[in-house]
Amino acid sequence: MNLTSSEAHGVNADLPRYLRALAGRAVADGHGGEGYTALIELFRTPSGVRS
């Protein structure tokens, strides 16, 4: 089920939308091939600082 379908069924999609945005940032920062563990790097980096 995608986010639009989830919302159409009354399911709150805030968390999945946030995780998708984080994954997009990880890919943009060159961590696309590292899997979800790359998200840890996003949490280690201070807000507003990008690699």
C-alpha cells in the first residue's frame, strides 16, 4: 500500500512519509547503496550540515 492509498483509507502516513524523506536524503548524500543503516549517519550529523 502506498502513502496515498494509506491516507485514503484513513491511515496516518506521517511516519512513512518522514522515513521516505530520510531515505531520500541518504541517497542524495551518496549513501544509496548502504541500505537503511545509512540513516544512522543522518542522525549523527548535526541539523543543517550535509556531507
